[in-house]
Amino acid sequence: MNTRIRLSRSLLGEEELESVRTVLDSGYLTMGPRVTAFEAVIAQRVGTRYAVATSSATTALHLAMVALDIGPGDEVILPSFTFPATGHVVIQQGAVPVLADIDPCTLNLDAADLARKFTQRTRAVIAVHLFGNPADMEPILALTRPRGIPVVEDAACALGAHYQGVPCGSLGVLGCFSFHPRKIITTGEGGMITTNDPLLAERIQRLRQHGGDRVDGRFQFVEPGFNYRLSDIHAAIGIAQMQRLDAILEARTRFARSLSEGLSAVPGVQLPVVTPHGFHTFQTYCVILDAGISRDQVISAMNHANIETTIGTYALHGLGYMQARYGYQETDLPVSAMAGRQGLSLPIYPGLDEHDAARIVAALAEAVRGTT
Ligand SMILES: Cc1ncc(COP(=O)(O)O)c(C=O)c1O
């Protein structure tokens, strides 16, 4: 029997253990010098003046909304095809998530549909670099800049990605990263906000820390905030992980190439697209199955072949509570609906080799044949 190929696996070793040991030995476990050092490494890599660590990308995105003063009566435009957290943070602020459709090739925000979604109440746009593939930022910024609308990048999957040579996370007003174990690097749970704006950075630092700040030399509560801090234990893992970033990216892109080469001969499977202007991290390798193919049956057949797969991500306008609250219907955003139904994530992580790619390709070809 073949060994099981899991969907995802983090690359961790002695360096992470040693880094955490240093924190435990120090006796200082909450947010401290390791968080500051981790922030500096991320800011340098993303090329922003500031990086502010948070407990997750969800809390990073939430702080982005709060720091931009998004509130009741406001609208925030985002792609429908994304992880639900991208939309939840808008709802948590009492604002309306206005869902736009995606481009059928890149699966990222479709600028033409974005253009149709602006109203007098639009206060921000969240551009998602889905699966680590940079969103086409030029047309997006061409629409938002003249209107004075800030763009928040959901770069949860996109550490190391770049667009026209510019790192994702430095293209908008704020960038939000995730360090969940299925992401490019991990801290267990964790996130980061990147920005060049000193006022936003200062406010986000305060908001993640209960709204407290040093004023006249002593700690005072300035506004109601949150505890969205990262701990030094998590940051220690992150610092060690950053040493591996380039090797991780190299391994992911190499494995993605092997999958694409093999799968290009398999009918009924649309492959992920790498655009000429973008560097794709391949945090997820997501294919789109043709309409006649049952994704559930493919997942089950792959499982039978001892290969873990899962859906791509969600079409938010198809979720019951989004339909009940905002009146969305399944047919509103057809490309997102199709991707939500037919997207399939295949295993990808450093450590998988040519032999694993061949096994995945052969199993998918057979699964697709058996379900059409
Ligand atoms: C596009 C996107 N945004 C946000 C998140 C939330 O990240 P976290 O788990 O760090 O809160 C995810 C996680 O899967 C994601 O894929």
C-alpha cells in the first residue's frame, strides 16, 4: 500500500525547537523582543516601513477594518471566492460586504466587476491574493486611487509573492498575512499587518493591545481595543521559519510545475494560471474540475488512493447567512459559484517529490475518468 500523501505539512526542525527553547528559558512568554524581531524580518522582506504582528490573519484583517474606521452604513468590496474570514471582518464592523466576481483564469478579483460595485457608501476594497497568486493590482488601483478608496491586501497565502516585482503586502494601504500551518511559513497560529503609513501602524499597534499606549511615560487606555497579540513563543518559531522561506517557495513552485506538466494531459481539469506579472507562492495548488465531474466523488476516489484533497475555497455569496442577510443568490456571481463548486486543492508542500507528483496525477486522471 502506498503511503498517505497529506494535503499539507509544515517544514519544521531543530532551528524552531532551539528558537522556542530560548524563549522558554528567558521566562518572558508574551509579546516581547521576539515579536519585535519577527516584525522586523517581515517588514524587510515585504519592503514596508512597518509590520505589526497579530494572533492570526483574521485578527489582522479585523484590525485593518477598525483602523480604517469601517462601520455601520459602510460598504467594503471583496471577491466572493475567498476564505470566509475575508468577509466576516467586514460584518463584525456592522458594514456590508459587497461581493464581486472573480476572473475565471486567475480566480482573483475581476476588476471589471469591481468597477460595477462602487457606490457612495464604498469605504474600502479587500483584494485577495488567493492561494498565493497575486491579484491583478494595476487595474484595481486604477479604480480605487481616483476615488480615494483604500485597498487592503488579504495576503494570507501570499508571503513571498510579488506583482510586477513588488512584494504582495506592500501594494495596498495595509497587507494582512497568515501563519496558520497551511500557509507559506507557520507559527502555529499567527498573522501580520504590513504598511508604510505611520499613523495606521501606530493605531494598529494600540488596538491589538487593548487600545493601550504609553502616554507621558505611562501605560494608558486610549480607545477600546482587543487582545490580538502574538506571543514571543509563536514569534520565535516565525523567525526560524523565515530562514527557510526561499527554500519553501522554491520547493512549492518546483512541485507545482511537476503537477502542471503531468496534469496538462488530463482532460476536464483546469490548471492554476501563473500570470506574467506575478510570482505565485503556490500556498494552494487548486484545479477547477469541469462541470460534469462530481468533486465529492473525486475527493473520495483520491482518498481511496491514499491522497488527501479538499475543496478550493468558498463562494461567500452561496453561504446561507450571506444570502439571508444580504439577499445574495447563487446565480449572482457565476464564476465564483462555479469555482466554489468545482475547485479542488491537491497536496503541495516541501518534501513531496517527482514520484509523489506522478502518483497524484495518475490518481486524479483515474478519479476524473471514473466520475464522468
Ligand atoms: C484568503 C484567506 N484570508 C484569511 C484567512 C484567515 O487566516 P487565519 O487562519 O490566519 O485567520 C485565510 C485562511 O485560510 C485565507 O485563506
